[in-house]
Amino acid sequence: MAKHDVEATTTDAGIPVASDEHSLTVGPDGPILLQDHYLIEQMANFNRERIPERQPHAKGGGAFGHFEVDADVSQFTKAAVFQPGTKTDTLIRFSTVAGERGSPDTWRDPRGFALKFYTSEGNYDMVGNNTPVFFLRDPMKFQHFIRSQKRRADSDLRDHDMQWDFWSLSPESAHQVAWLMGDRGIPKSWRHMNGYSSHTYMWVNANGERFWVKYHFKTDQGIEFLTQEDADRIAGEDGDYHRRDLFGAIRRGDYPSWTLRVQIMPFEEARAYRFNPFDLTKVWPHGDYPLHEVGRLTLDRNPTDFHAEIEQAAFEPNNLVPGIGVSPDKMLLARVFSYADAHRARMGVNYKQIPVNAPQAAVHSYSKDGAMRMDKVADPVYAPNSKGGPAADPERYPYVERWDADGEFVHAAYTLRRDDDDWGQAGTLVREVMDDAQRDRLVSNVVGHLSQGVTPPVLERAFEYWRNIDKGIGDRIADRVGAS
């Protein structure tokens, strides 16, 4: 390629620069001149390249693709994104929860599965995991849970003792911990794991009928996992193993896909269901609410600028489109605030103007000013007004994604129902879903985890925790930890 066929380097203002290699100096051996504004721009930009990492879910990667509806679920939701034959551009980000941006991809940890649909009605975001449940059911404990999985104040080291201290004092965590310590705690790759909304959402159809729904993105590549030994080895060989796998697969044209299926509960059935259907630590048995196919998610384009398109990607469950709403799930209701606020703190109030977060639908809002404002505003900048500004249209877009509630203001747990408990579904997972080989690996994984610095009082609670899940499994864990 001829030299003049290559684009000339410029400053960020588009001004051509004289050199990519040499600073402006007084003679070849003299001091650098302050007027070398390109050097100063490069150094100053470098000092400011990093935005604060996410608090949980700091380490991850992602890709672009599309979601195509191949079934008819219009009897359940009027959302345009889920109408028959609709094809919607998407962005996905996979992540680990506890590790920092430089942590290994193959630590034992839940994996985030955050998805953005660029729909004709605005962005619809879903924040989920590779497990159908979570550790907690009340957001008051979320911050404490994350801190227990992060680093100590004194040594700045992660600590298994404080993890098990928190878990063993929080019995509602049992179901998720059983998932985490099993095979799915370390997926072979992001391509080989499922994604779940975990939360329950509301769907509303064109007639105003309401339904409760859970999302299941089933991997078309098949579920595969890493053993603890393989994961530890890979962590030392390639800390970016999962990120590299996804990018390489898409680059070579091996596009991963997931089939979306949903569980649908009629609105009124939630009132008397045998356990709380909005409890994030529970699954809905498929025998009660079978899966209905919706469509397929395919990833077919890698980012070209990881920072701009993945690190600055903002997923928030408050991004809901007509026909989709939240539920009485307390964790979901808190996340409706906390995710968007986390993005404001990390990237500034105008983060939705970053191209990867901008909707493909038109924006007519009254937001204005703030740091890094890109989209120009025009008067009127207030509502109501008589100057032709946008106005809410409750006839076209009524608020129908709602439910009734009443009662005193209290700090209290969910009202217990007939089959509500913390151990039952975890025990079912261990006894009925796992086979003997999976149970053996579960025991080995837990023993290895408990053998790394967990103090005797916490150990005793951890043994009791596992005996509450399944006495045989708990006894095996206690015997092997005692023997070691």
C-alpha cells in the first residue's frame, strides 16, 4: 500500500499531526516543548481512559446480533419485539459477578447474561444470569452479599470464610449456592450456558389481559462445563478464556445462538400458588408451567471498539416497552432504580447518548444539560407547555402493566405460603436433577472451597447448611473436610 493511501493521523479535533513517534523537542537531544499539544493530548487522554469498573459484573465481554420471533405469543403480550416474524437488533454482555476487570474468566461464579433489544418501541433490557435463581430475595441484603464475595478490608484478598459466613447465615441462598457449587458454576464457555431472566415479569396483551412470565434462553450449543481442576489450570494459562472463545467463534463465522422459551402463569393464579412465584430464590416447576417457544437469539458481530461498545454498554431493567412490566419481586423492583443509578455514577447522566446505549426509536424527552451532553435540546424544555413540545399520550400508551397492593408500611419478609421454605428446591436440585457423578463433583467442589481458610465456627454452620439441603451430602462434606 502506498504511503499516501493510508489515512493521516490527526488529533481528536481532526488536525493532521506531524509524527506518531517523536515528541517536539529543542533539537534531537533537548527538552520537550509544552506546545507539543498532540503529545499532551495523548498523555492526558491515556490518564483518563479508564472509567470506574462495574461494582459487580466488572469482568465480561459481549457481542451484537439479532433476535427473531418464530412463534406466536401475541395472545400473551402486545410488545412489538415479540410479535410473529419480528427481527430485532440485540447486544449481549456476559460477565462474572465477583471478580474485578482483570480477574480470570474461569473462577467459580455465576455468569451475567444481560441483553438489550433495540426495539421499534425503544430499548428493552433484560438483566439475568446463567442460573434461574439468585442468592437473595430482598434487596436490603444485596450490597452486603456483594461485599462478602469481594475483598477484605485488611488484606484486600478474597476470603472464603466471609463468603460462607454470609451464606450460612442466609438460608435463602441455598438454592443458588447448590447451583454454583455444581457443574454449572463454571461453564465451558459463554456459548455453552443458558441465560435466565431469573426475575418474574408481567406480560400484557392487546386486550389488556395480564400474565406472569419467566424467560429461559436455552443454548443451542448444548450445556458444557469445566471441572474445578480444568478451570484452575486455565485461569493460570489464559485469564480471558471465555472472552477469547466468544470473539474467536464469531470471527470464524461460528455464530452462537439461544432459543428463547418462556414460562407463563395466568395473572390470578399467582395469588394462591403454593409458594411465592415472585421469590427470586425459587423456580417454577415445569410440570406446573411448561416452556413455550418464542424465537432465537443469534450473535453474529463482534465489537470493533470494546470500550465504546461493551465497557460502556448500560443494561437496566427499567428499560421496559409497552406490553412488558415488572412484578412484585422485591429484588427486581430495587434493580429498576439501582442499575440506572449505577450507570449515572459510572459514566455520567447522559450515558444513554453513548451510541451503544442509544435507542433506534426516536427520543422525545425533557432531559437536558449535564456532563457530556451530545444531543441538542430545543425549547420548550418543560412540560406542560403550549409551544408544541412532546406530550404523554395515555390513550395510546396507557399504564396497564400493574397490579394491586395494600397493607401497612412494614419491614418484613414475604408472606409464607404452603410450600415456601429455603431448603426444598435446593434439595430437589441435588437429589433429583443431579446424577451420581454430578453429586460427587458437587461434594468435591464444596470441600475444596471450605478447605481454604474457613474458620471452625463458620465451618460448623456450613456443614449444617448442607445437611439442611440434603443430609447425606452434608455428612459427606463434613467427613471429607474433617479428614483433610
